[in-house]
Amino acid sequence: MDAIGYLFTALSQKNSARFIFVGEISKIFNKISHKWLLENIPINKKILMEWLTCGHLFKGKIIKLNEGFSNGNRIYPLVVNIVLNSLSQAIKDGLPGNKTAKREMKVNYVRFADKFIVTAGKKEMIINFIIPVINKFLSERGLTLNNYKTKIVEISQKGGFNFLGFNIKKYKRLKGEVLIIKPMRESILNLFSILRKSFKQMKGYPELFIIKKINNILIEWANYYKGVVSKKAFSKVDNYVFWLVWRFLLKKYPTLGLRELRKKFFKKKGGKNWVFSVLTNTGMEITLRRLSEITIKRHIICQPLNLYLPENFKYFREKIAKNLRDLEYSDPRIQKLLIKQKGICLVCNELLNLQEKWEVHHVKPKKLGGKNDIKNLIVLHQMCHSQVTHTKDPKLLAIFKKKGIIK
């Protein structure tokens, strides 16, 4: 989301750049130059050469490479960033004039992986200076632009432009133009397709399983778009999901009347009359999420600090914890627990990041009468939860009891 945040900053003002160069690098996996990497990346050349040329196994044969990377090469993201990070400076150096003149050209650069955006005040600036600089920069590294996905657009033209799943365009209003960033149409249609296939695959499944499955799909999609103008898109998704649910129930229960179906599966909740919900074996109500109820909240851009310097640890720790608390979860209890715990696992005192599995722990076990109330729940790393559950070490048990993890 930082890339979209930078674009909003660069394009939202009245006197912002009008023209955008939308670029994408062609076959960066396959074409990046080994020669350039060996000459410019500050790492042991022998190790780097082995990484680059190790190849991959295909149908029992090892395929060696003279350029590019093998699929799944773990150093790919790091190397690509090293290769492309200096493109911003190359563009600035390639512009004519002094610092003041360059600033007035309104040139900004935003990149994510092999896709990038360059803004400019005039179309001629992109054609005469920016594109030649980019072509020269890429050719030195064995790369080229993807001509099918590369274009120059004007910020208010019909359809605007798409970047990383977002549609970006300036719309005319009574008091001037306003920049609107929203989910692109293709992304919404792709979500519809995923939902249709999911319902088709779950034919005959219990309603509880369906609600959990669909909630996971919806929440993952919504978390990506909740920082932009998405209310209208969220409402469209809600309407489409309701139609899929209703059609699913009609096919599964052909002998039930419409009123009986509604009474059995839909409840009145929060002013809404058609809330699809079921009860679990423990009596807890599980509800299908409505994206239109999610609060739209602007993403705050991360400060350009070095993640690996000790003096910046506190900032990134707080930033990650805040981002976790701001996310939506298929289980609404998770968000409340993360806020209560400040995004920290109480066992290891480390952040609960999205790359690790979490589990909800009952302080007082359910078999001893523990409830599913927030006061009795804690979010822990999966490994930490396993340790709490299975350890018989009296010292550890004493520590867990002191921290309020067990009773």
C-alpha cells in the first residue's frame, strides 16, 4: 500500500503532474544479466555465481542458466531490488536543467517489483527524456520494457490508469478536480469468479464451513482495498455474495419455502435484516461478513528508515503492530485481542506478524468451564501455544501463570 500512498501524494494536488508513464519490465525473471550482477553486486562472486547458474530440475534433467533466475530462487526479490533501486536516481540525473528546473518538471517515481510509474508535467518530457533514460538503464542490465503493458496516460482521461490492482483517475467536481483511487474493475470481476468457483466446489457442504471459507476470501480482498475509495465496490461485492448464498440455499433445500429459508438462515443484526449466520456446536454465532460495514481508513506511508538499524527498531515494531490492529479478520475477536495485546505474543514477547500462524488460547480451558469471552482469550504464535499447552516444566508453568496466560 505504500506505493499507492506515494502515488496519491504525487498526483492529488491541484498543480500535480498531469501525465503518467506506466511501465513494466519484460521477463525480468528470465532476462536479467548475470554479467552485470557479478560486476555490481557487493557479495562473494563465487557464491553469487553458484546461485545464479545452479539452474533447476525439470523432468529429471538439470537445466543450467546463462541469464535470469530459476523459478523459486530465494534471492530473486533481493537481487531485483538491488538492480532497480538506482532507476529513480538515473531518471533524475537524466533530466535537463538545475535542481529548481527539475523540481518544476514534477517528475516522481514509484515502483513495486517489476512495475513502476513515472509522473511528469508534460508528455514531451516523458517521450524525450524519461523513456530514453529508462531504456538505457534497463539495456545495461539485459532487460527491456514490456511494450504491450507500457503506455503514457493523462490523469483525467477516460478510464484513468491501473496500477497494482487499483484504478487511478482525476474526476471533475464543482470545486475542481479530485483524485480517486479505487479497486479496478478487473479485480472485482476476478473476486466474483473466485467466489462462484468456491460455492460450486462447496456444493452440499455445511453452512458453517461455507461462512468461514467465504469470510476468509472476502477479508483478504477487503484488507488490500480498505485504504482507498472502496465503499461502492464493497457494496457490489456484498450484493453479489448475497445472491450466491441465496441461490446456494435454494438448491440445497428445494423443499423449504422462501420464508422458512429466511427464518432458518438469516437473522436481524445491526439494523440489517438479511444477515446469513449459523450457530456452532458451542452455541457461538458465526456470521457472514459484510464488506460495506468495514471502515475505510487511509494508509499511512512508512517512513524511509533502515529496518536493520537498532535505533529504528521501535518505530517498525510500533508500525507493524498498528498495521496488524487495523486489519480486518474473519474472526472479529482477533482484532480486539490484538488491540488488547498491542500486537505482541505474551509468551515470547515478539510481534504477531502475518508470516506466522496464530492460534487463540483459552486462559481457562473450555473443559474446565472456560468461555469464549475476550477476557478469557489470548492470541499466541502457533509454536508458543503448543508450548503453553503441552509443557510440564514447573518453571515455565509458573511464568505462564504469572503472565496471566494460564490459571
